[in-house]
Amino acid sequence: MTDSIRIGIIGAGAVSDYHHVPGIDLDPRAELAAICDPNSELLAQRQSDWGKTKASTKYEEIAEDPEIDAVIIATPNFTHHEIAMACIRGGKHVMCEKPLGLNYTESAEMYRAARDANLRHMTAFTYRFAPSMRYVKHLVESGALGTPRHFRSQRFLDWPESSWGWRQSKKLAGAGDLFDMTIHRIDFAQDLLGPIKSICGAVAQFVPRDKTAEGQPCEPSEVDDWSSLIGQFENGAVGVWEGSTLMKGYHNDGFGYEWAEVNGSEGSAAYQLTDPNNILIGKPGQTMEKLPVPDEFLVIEGSPRKPHEGVPSTVFRYDLAYEFVSAIVEERDAIPGFDHGASAQLVADSVLESFEKRTWIDIQCDL
Ligand SMILES: NC(=O)C1=CN([C@@H]2O[C@H](COP(=O)(O)OP(=O)(O)OC[C@H]3O[C@@H](n4cnc5c(N)ncnc54)[C@H](OP(=O)(O)O)[C@@H]3O)[C@@H](O)[C@H]2O)C=CC1
Ligand SMILES: O=C1CO[C@H](CO)[C@@H](O)[C@@H]1O
């Protein structure tokens, strides 16, 4: 390995530009060494946006390239398993977007392959890195909230009812809001309160999404527009989750309304994606109070990002790349790993099973 970690980005669409490349650019220990996307026009555009790197339309070339140390997979969901397995076979450390696979079987296989090859693996569960989320975790772990009794999360957005492209095909996306949005919240709930042991879930489709944004007819959506679950954690706490991108008026500069809270025997703490450098704290008998997140929680330890610079609801996302590179340099597990991705996937799969069978499902994770 050279001094600098040479990273290949596979999939040069929206998320690569928004989270991953700015994160790599900030980290002096890493360099963007290659980009890969089947769309050669986009590749040319990215070469001009991001600087001269190797470019390829075939992920196999990146997977086999001895001059690439690590990859970030930012492609549509149905490609994650195939691309990750090829990169692991090629000896690359892998960060992969969520949902890790199209189902638990795929995700667990990715986890076992990376673990057995002694490679670093990371699932891009972005919201774990929000400052207020990191502070809620500290409050839970330090016992400041007492015994955790209850978790609640809600992500509502007011997005167009037109086609979501690949995101509305079951074969390409797996599920709709559940795999796209709620899976993040399943992950951070387990990060805060530990494993979920049992759930009861439901999904619904609100609109056909059979027109493109330009008004042209297209294949109707096969996936959910709303997902929800209630659940019990192994530690005895209970939780409730809900998400949809079709909630009118929930616009808020594109970030919508995301609220997540932990209620304990001694207090409550709530994170909001729209205001991630502040936290809401509830103490017994008092009205909830908004407080700034202490400075030491604004960035992850060592991150070159300036804590008070940039748009707060965007810049925390750059810490994902920092964590991935740190894990490679320090030869330790990246957090969240593929095991966390697979575990959240099992819960999300169980929501679909629960709804289909109209019953509670016990979660049995065999990682
Ligand atoms: N963690 C987070 O907060 C976020 C996560 N995501 C996740 O990131 C992933 C990508 O989403 P997003 O960026 O919005 O999607 P986009 O559709 O904007 O971008 C995906 C890109 O990957 C390309 N691609 C498709 N197949 C391959 C392949 N085999 N090899 C290389 N590139 C390929 C696509 O090309 P083409 O269009 O020509 O097929 C497209 O350019 C999804 O899994 C999504 O769930 C997305 C947003 C935020
Ligand atoms: O959190 C997220 C923000 O929105 C994206 C587009 O729907 C999701 O894919 C992503 O996981």
C-alpha cells in the first residue's frame, strides 16, 4: 500500500457528488484515484468536476486494479452485492451504500466475504454521523437519560409524485421508502438502543408514479411510498418508525422533517436532521429545551472538517469517508460495518414479511 489510500468511486451519480467525493477531498490521507460509471458522458463531466483520475465504464476494471486500495460503491441497490463481491475478491476495502443488498441473504454474504478476507467494510449509514445523533448516543450510553424506554423516528418529505427511476422497481431497488429511507432509521435505532428482537410492520403505496418528471408515461411503481414499524428491542425498550416522501408541505429545503428521539426514565433527547448542531432535551416535569451540541460532538475525532463551517445538514456527511479511511489506516473495523448493514436489512426484510403475513416477526440474526 502507498502512503495515500487510493479510492475508486463506483457509481458517479447523486450521492457520490454529495457525500463521498467532498469527504475524500478533505482527507489528506486519501486520494480519489478512479471513477467508474456506465454513462461515459457523466464520467467526462466528473473528470472535469473532480479532477483527472483513472476512469472506467466497467467496475470489474476497478475491482482488479492493483493501484486501487479501496472502493466506495454508490450505484443502484441491485448492483451492490455483485460489485462488492468482485471488489472483495480483488482485495479492496469496501464502503457500500445502503441498503447493502436486496435482502438479508445478499447482505450477510457480503459481510462474511469481507470479514473472511480481513478487509475493512463499511455501510454508508449517513445519519449516524449527524452531530446531534452522536450526542444522543453519548447521552444514552452515559446514562443521562436513565433507562431507555422508547425510541421514535419519523422522516417525512414532500417530493414529487413523478417516477423515481430505478428506485420504483422491485427488482432494482428491493423496496421503496422502507429500503431507501426507513432503513437508516432502523440502523441508528439499533446503534442507540441495541438489537431489535421483534417487529410488526406495514407499507403502503399512495400513487402510481407512472409519469416521468417531464410528464411522459412510464412503467408504474412497484414499491411502497410509506413504511412503518413498531418493535421491541432486546433491552426491553419499544420503538416506532415511520417514513414517506409524499407528505405535503414537509419541504424544508429538501431535507424534510426528520425527528428521532429516545425517551428514558430520567429524560428525553431528540435529534432533527434540519438542525443537527442542536439537540432537544427533556427533563422530568419540564418543557423540552433546545441546546447546542457540545463542540466535541460536532465532528468525529480527528476529522479535518471545521466544526462550524458549511451547511450543518450537509457537511456531517463528509465524515463517512473519514471513518472509512481511518479504519483502513488504523487496521480496525469501520463503523457502521457490513454487519450493521446486514442486521438493519434483516429488520427491513421482516417488515415486508410481517405485512404480507399480517403478523409479528421475531428477528433472528445469524451473522
Ligand atoms: N447514504 C445516503 O444518505 C444516501 C444513499 N444513497 C444510496 O446510494 C446509491 C446510489 O444512489 P444515487 O446516487 O441517488 O443514484 P443515481 O442513480 O443518482 O446514481 C447511481 C449511478 O450509478 C451508475 N451505475 C449503475 N450501474 C452501475 C455499475 N454496474 N457500475 C458503475 N456504475 C453504475 C448509474 O448509471 P446509470 O444511471 O447509467 O445506470 C448512476 O450514474 C443507492 O443505493 C442509494 O440508496 C443515495 C442517496 C443518499
Ligand atoms: O437518506 C437518503 C436521502 O435520500 C436519498 C434519495 O431518496 C436516499 O437514497 C438516501 O438514503
